Amino acid sequence: MNRVQLPLALRAFVIATCVATTAFAQSTNAPPNSSLGSTHDGAINGGGAELPVSGPGYTWQTNRDNPGARFSTPRMIAALRRAAQSVAQLAPSSVVLVFDLSLQGGGAIPGHDSHTSGRDVDVGYYARDGHDAPLNLTEPVRFDASGEGADPVSGAPLRFDAGRTWAFMAAVLSDGNVTVQHIFIAPPLRALVLAAGRAAHAERALVTRAATLLHPPGNPRSAPHDDHFHIRIVCTRVEAGFGCHDGGGGV
């Protein structure tokens, strides 16, 4: 039996079409609540897990007028809750503001270039009051290069709490169920957080890893991240098999 030899260009087209069709078919069978696509053009298969409005060590509120932005992958939700609780155990009564995750099912979300696939979250900084006592914020606060800020309502002076902020980040970085890809943060605050890690005698490998992962976003259109930091985690191997990928930018 003679085989028909297709032209090279036509063969490439057929192969690419088959791969694309297979990838689409696979995505419909992806595990429930898994991340699909990229962080700026993706989705959450099955809708996603929902973060309760409050829990031990945290409370949620939107920072971009997205009242439904409480959905993510179960592993991200669990890591955030564990980190908040660990800080509250270290410094009793601590409460951190968790901001936008993704919408139910993911997809485009107002005010963000990413946050589409359940692998991004904005988290508020911890703060101290004018007497250097730990303070729980109820609104996002911007901190300048020296770590100084002001209460958005009363105007009272506030101070960036690098110690508790480091403790939260360290807990997420050490969580065995997620792998952090980036933590977007304003450069002066990054320096304060890393100094706090060293002052806490954290393992050198953890501080070194944090120094690699903490940086400002590369997108010039992005917010300066002086009133919150942004955590992004990578796809799992299983998610990658169904079309999740770690490339792409946007915050």
C-alpha cells in the first residue's frame, strides 16, 4: 500500500491542529478547581475554592471593587489561611488583610492584568502604630521608602511592620503545598522585609530564596506595590498537563 506524503507545511498544520484539539479536550477533564492557562489569560476549572470572608489571623476585602474576588485553587486558599494563622500564633491577635484573588471560574477581572487563573493574590502589609505597637489595619495603607505611613481615616502615623510581614511571606515560601513564582513588592519595603528575615535568624537558604523571589513587577503599568504585596504560585505538574503554564506577565 502506497502512503501519501503530505507537503511539510501541511503536515505541520495538521499536527498543530491535533495538538490544539487534544489540549482543549484535556482541559474539559482537568481536576476540579485546578488552574488553567496563564495568570493573565486563564481560568479555574470548576469554579474554584472560596476563601471565607474571615478566619484565624485574616480578613478579606476587595482592593479593586471586585466583591466576588474570593476564589482560587484549594492549595492557594489553604496556604494563605495557614500563613495568616501562623502569624497570629507568633504574634497573638494579628489580623492581615487579604485582598483580591480571582473571580469564580477565573477569567478577566477589573483592575488587574492577571488574577485570572487562581494563582495570584494581593495581601496587605502588617503595620505598627505611632507607639510601635502592632496594629491591625482595616484599609490598605501606603508606606514610603522609610516604611512610614498614615492611617487613611485619622491621619495618625503608622509604621511598616517588617517582622510580621516577613513571617507571613516565610510561611507561604515554606508551605509544602505551593511553590511561589513571584512576590511583587516595592523595592524599599523588600529591603526592610529581608532585613527582618535576617534579624529573625531565619535559615540562610530561605532568606536567599526570598531575595530571589521578592521584586517589583516588570510591567511599567503596574501599581508600585507599596500598599500590598502580590503572591503568584506556579502550576502543579498535573495542572500543566491540562494546559496550565507559568509564562506571561501582568499583575
